[in-house]
Amino acid sequence: ERTIPAAKQKYVPTAGSYPKGFLVGTSHAGVKASNTSNDDITMVVSDRPCTAGGVFTKNIFKAAPVQVSRRSLKQMANEGFRGVIVNSGCANAVTGKLGLEHAHIMARETDQCFGDVPGDEVPPRTLIMSTGVIGQRLPIDKITAAIPKAHGALGSSHEHWLNAAKAICTTDTFPKLLSRTFRLPSHPDTEYSIAGMTKGAGMIHPNMA
Amino acid sequence: TLLGIICTDVKIAPSAVDSMLRYATNRTFNCISIDGDTSTNDTVTLFANGAAAPEGIQPLNLPPSLKPAPEAKNAASPSSPVQKDPPNRDTQAFTAVLSSFMTDLAKLVVRDGEGATKFVTIRVRSDISYFVAKRAAVSIARSALVKTALYGKDANWGRILCAIGYAPSIMHDTGLPIIRSIGEGHARLVEPERMSVSFVPADGSEELKLVVRGEPEVVDEGRAKEILEMEDLEILVRLDDGPAPEGRERKTQHEAVFWTCDFSHEYVTINGDYRT
């Protein structure tokens, strides 16, 4: 278990207000051989189809999950998505055609958890993210075995969200999770929520669009 | 690599979600730098399921007459995600929430920079454009020598000016609309003798002026050290690059804010042995 440095603990929330209808779960695949116990698969899903948008690196060597997710968003015109599946430990970048296939398999495997499996002619309803070492192939069998376990662990508590924020980390020293409530001017009686997690500690100079 | 996953129970039209996310990204995640390397995998996604929205309510949308701004124009005029009329009140309110939320998330990433001991805000003011100010800020944030000086608590303002001086777009990107609009005679936008640099302490105390209009101040090294001992620091740069006569107060100022960290031995240790 990673320990959070004392100086960083003030940035880790102890409670949160999370958006309705979203569930998160994690599991252990051991993507990086040296990781023997920490969860490294994260699933974030909506209990109903939802609108999705994405911004992606402008680096010309776009990793396989970036390419597949961009294409899915375009083909589905930003609607009908269920969520995202993330692995840490391997970036699935500069991995050629097999890398693209692996990214696609991750998305399809997650789609299957919801029973409604679209045919190959329909884009996946799950976006994909990978982070970690560049230029190595994903251990796809370990990942596909861990995806149903992440689905089985889905929940909406603060602990679920915090565990998810931990599982996407690589060299990060603390999980980055925030949540907030807000209202909109045309119907001020309704309370909305927004929650987000992020990771990143090195190779950080984003230029996304 | 930067990854971000944002979920909300607001209802957003599929045609509007990318524009909202892009707009917020330009002033948040696209304004951070830890080591100057852009990853192959950087991705931020926004999911909106409408689960909290009252029945029958219309999804947040951009008015149909409006198209998302092209990227170059967005950079030049970042105060609005669209070109013409303002979007409706709910869209505007949500975009503000999203931008503020993503700013806080982006700052957390910088606070966790590999080996970082400092959180540095770089604020650059230009009379000409946000674009010019941002390029100067980026150049400072990417400078390894500025970042090692910050780690060493050395008030080395010369390195800050040096980094601004080679920011390529300031000197050479004259083909961009924002530069062309001020005329050929102003292709060189930044005059060293007009520039000022200060450290702004995180505790709200008075700024420490290092250079004023190109002339070095007599720096109180003890005070500089005190400021650099703090975890949070702001570097304030006034380019003073407008056509107005020297000394006159500018009516409009464009401000770019960039967040970065220092550069330590630990960064090398982590990244000298990453694959294994």
C-alpha cells in the first residue's frame, strides 16, 4: 500500500458530494510486474447512457487508447456512452496495430459487463485510458481478467471514488479527487454535483484539444 | 501523463460538450507544466448523465447560431468559448463551474510534480494580448534553469528575463492574426527596457520587486530568501508592451496564468529508472 506523504495529506478529501448515477470500481491486474497488490484498473460508469466529451494530447504519437477513444467519440457524436476504463502501469503507446487492438478489447470487455454488447460495426460505448511505461505491450489477458472484477466492485461511496483516484496513479504521491455541488440560474432549487479525479506527476506539459 | 475524468449529473447536449470541455481546458490543464514534456496519452474526459436534472428540462447547449471557436482564435480571445452572442445563463454558469473545478484539479497535479518542493504561479500581463502573455509564461515555466534556481531558493531573476527573451512566438510568430493586427513596425513586441519582474509572497505581504522597467532593483536577499522558503510562490511579470507612452496606466490588460513547480534532484532519481 502506497503511503501518502504527511505534507500532501491535506489535499486528500475525507468526504465528497458525488454526482447521481455514477459508479466507480477498481481491481488489481498487476499490469506492471513490480505491482503485486495495488489496484491498477479503474472503471467509472454511468447507470444510464450519457453525453461524453474528450480532449486529447496533440503529440503526433498518440497512444492507442487516445486514438480509439477519439474515434469512438466522433462516431457516436458524443452520446450513448457508459463510461471509461483505465489501466495504470503501461501506456499502450507506440505499440502499433496490436496496441490498437488491445485498446479496443479493453473497451469491448467493459461494454460486455453491461450485457448490451453492440456488434463490431458499432463503436464501443466505453472510452479507454492508459498510463505508465511507453513502448511496452499491454498484458491484455491480465487486464481482461480484472475488468469484470472492477465491475463487481462498483459503488458510489467516497471510498469508492478515492480508491479509483488511487488506482489511476503512477508516480503520484497522493490521489487527486475533488467534488462540488452547484446550482443553475434557471432552476435554482435543483442541486447538481460534479466530481473529478486526475493523475499526473511527470511528463506533464499538456497541450490538448 | 495527465489523465482526468470528470462526471456531472447535469444534462448537456452532445453537440455542446466538447466545446465546453475545450474552453475549460485552455485555461486550466493546458496551463500547467511540470517538466515540459507532452505525453502521448494526455486525456481529459467529461461525462454528463443528466441524472439530477428535473424532468423535461432542456440540456445545456450552445445557441444554434454559434460555432465553437477555432483554436487559434480561442487562444487570442479566451474570455468566451464562442464567437458571437453570449450563451444562455445556465450554459455560462456551468462553464464557469467547470473551469473553476478544472483549475483546482490542474493545480493538484502541479502540487504533486515529481520531486517538486514548490508550487509556482506565473502571472504575465500584456497590453497587447493574452496570447503574448501566455507564450512568455510558458517559456518561464519550461526553463530548467529557472526551476532549479527556485529549488535552490536563489532569486535569480536574470534567468526569468532570459526565458522570456527567447520565447519564440513573441519574436517570430508574426503570421498570427493577433500579431499582424498591430502592424509590421511592432513585430518585436517585448522591449527589455520596459519589462518588470516581481516575486509575490503567498502570505499576502508586499511584492518583492526584482526588476522595474528593465532596471534591476537592489534586492533584499534576506527577504528574497524568506519568500523562496515558502511552498507557494508567484512570479509576476509586467511586459508593458503596449503602444501607450511609458508610465501611463493601461486601460486593458491581458493576463495569462500558468502553474509550475521547481526542479529537484529527486526528479532525476525518479526518471532515471522508470521502466523497471
